[in-house]
Amino acid sequence: MRIKMVPCIAALAMLVIPAAASAQTQITGVGWEVSKLQGKNRAPFEAVSELRASPELKFSDNLRAVVSLRNSSSKSVEGLVLRYAVRLRLLRKGDAPEKAFWSVPFYIEEVRVAKIGPSSERQTRLIRFELAEQLKRLRGTGLAPVGLKAEIMISPRLGDDPAAIIREAELTILPPETAKP
């Protein structure tokens, strides 16, 4: 009788392990939003696919990334930590666009997510990028930003699939005079 139960237990374990792995919290998407300064007031945040910025001009927009998280488990998940790093894609003035390169990360931070309910989704906003300061540092270097990338990761837990907990989100940066309205 023991001999028959061992294969049954092994088969049951094979069914349970993939179910547990698929029930992990995952990043389902990342979007970018900007709030522009209009006189002395700020406009509401709106979704963007490109950003208007230049080292020669003061960057006064508020930029944020909206990270969508999904908990497919039947239990609440608490104490998640999102880590993110931000880097610029730079191009030397006068070079062809294919010569652009990604800089090393200039900003790294962690954001805590208190709780995501069972079988639900939640959005978390990443609001600190230090982009204005980084653009200011590029003045006079001969380099222009052509892209921004945030690399985001949920702090891993036992059994997590890396493909579900890591995302990259890119945003094109155009010079102010050629950006779409």
C-alpha cells in the first residue's frame, strides 16, 4: 500500500507546486503620467508616451510611473517592496540616433506596498526620479537625453518566477521644439 501512495503523493505535489508558483504577486504593467505646470497651478496627471525635456531648459513637470500589481492568490499579500532604478538614454549632439547609449542608473529607491487583497489588482505610483537634477547636470556636456527607463522589481519571495516580478518601462524624450503637442 505504501508503494501505491508514493506515486500519488508525487503526482499531487506536481499539481500543487505550479499552482503555488502561479499565485504569486506580479507586475502586470507600467504606465507614465505627467502633470504640467500651468502658470502657478498644476494640471491633473495625464498619461504620456513621450516626454518633452532638454538640459538647456528647466524641467518643471511632475513625472510619475504607475505600476499595476496583481495578486492572483486567494490570500492577501502584505509587505511587498518594489525596488526601482532610473537611467537615461543619452546621445551626443550631432551623432546618429543609433549611437545613443544607456547611462548607469542615476536614481535607485524602494517603495513599500502595504497590502493587496486576495485575487485583486492595485496600482502603486513611483514619484521620485530626480530627473530635473539629472537634466541640469547634463548642461554643457554635449549630451542630450533621448529616453528614460525605469527598471522595477518586486522583492523576490520563495518560488517567484523572475519574469513576473521584473519589468522595464521606457519613455521617449524629445527636444521641446519637436515634441508632439
